[in-house]
Amino acid sequence: IQKVLRPGMVLLKRYISLCEQINIVKTCQTLGVGPGGFYRPGYKDGAKLRLHVMCLGLNWDPQKRKYDKRHPIDDCEPPNIPCEFCLLVRRAIQDAHCLIKQNYIGNVEDVLPSMSPDICIINFYTTNGRLGLHQDRDESRESLHKGLPVVSFSIGNSAEFLYGNQRDEDKAEKVVLDSGDVLIFGGESRMVFHGVPSVIPNTAPRALLAETRLRPGRLNLTFRQL
Ligand code: MD3
Ligand code: FE
């Protein structure tokens, strides 16, 4: 089931095969140990985010709201984004274009521009992890102006996902993101408010847990061009 939820916003349900999901988790586990790996960033007021973060390609510091060459804690340069991740991102945007074409006369690039990612932000939510409604607008002015999309992969436990035109959770639309889902936000949907109010316990594919020993929770990879 693939859906255009609004112009520039496409949900590709169960797009990533179980085998690919397992490979992605194993790659993240290999890259996530040692220096520069997962940590819990803080906000300016000292509170910690309710999720664990690791970056590939470049670094993202939520505290300073800045992209950087190095990790804020240990000053390490993050690993490159693996080729297979970028290929999957490219394929997902192409398939989203095919879907948009079915209902749109004109250039799909205007609705959903293509992009090649500079950074992959990996978020890990334990079962009580969450992320409040926010906008992503720390990328370059050109990137935001063009509406270059954010592409997100959900793996592991399902989660509720909210999005809308305002910060108000009561006015937001809700979808459930399951393991293997790809969500694309570009064009006029690039600046929507979005967040993850809750992770749904015991919803990860059993084979994924058995093959990777991923601990209970949800892994989310977002790809952006800065
Ligand atoms: C819509 N991550 O990393 S992914 C984030 O599930 C973030 O970890 C959430 O919000 C997560 O900033 C949501 C889907 C997503 C990501 C980025 C977007 C939706 C977006 C940027 C603009 C609009
Ligand atoms: Fe975001």
C-alpha cells in the first residue's frame, strides 16, 4: 500500500523487505559501537531527548541546532553513509515519483524534488521514547527553498506519527509507521510539524529481533541533503 498523504508527502508501506531491514540493523550495530556512536543529546535547558542518536556522513547537534564535521562529545568524524542506504533512498524517491505521476499532470520534480543525502540521522527510541512536534529547518536555505525531501526509514517497533500545519498535537493527523515503512517529505510538505508521540510495544517483526538481537524499540533513519 503506497499513499500520497499530501502534496510532496508519500508513505511507502512495508517498502523495505525484512532481509533489507535485517541488513540495515546489522550495519547500524556495526557502525554504532565505539567512539562517535549512539548518545542521548540534551536540549539547551539541560533536559535529555527521549531517544538515542547517531549520525552518518556528517554530524547533527540538536543542542546547537547545527550540522558539523565532528561529534559533539568525542570530536570523532562520523562514518560515511553506506552505499546501499543511498541506493535505497534513491529507489524510494523514484517509486514515489511513479505514484505521484498517476494523479498529476506536470513535472513530478516540482512536487517532490530528487535529492542525494549528505547526512543520515539514526534515532533509536526505546519503548518509552518519544519526540515532540517540531519542524526541521536547520538545513541550508537553498535546500529548504527547493523543498528537498527528508526520507525516513522505520525499523523495529511500530510508532504513532503525527504531522500537521501547527505545533498543536490535537490538530495533527496521525498515521502508524510500521517496520519497513518509508516516509518521504518534500516540496510543500517539507516544513510540516511532525513528531512521534509513542512507540507501540511488542510490534517488531520477530525474525528481525531473532536475527539482529535488536533491543525492544524503534530505529528510524532520516536522510537529508543539506
Ligand atoms: C517531515 N524524526 O529526525 S521521521 C527527525 O521518527 C524526526 O525519528 C522522526 O522528526 C522519527 O527530525 C520522524 C519522519 C520525518 C522526518 C523529517 C521530516 C518527517 C519529516 C522533516 C520535515 C517534515
Ligand atoms: Fe524532524
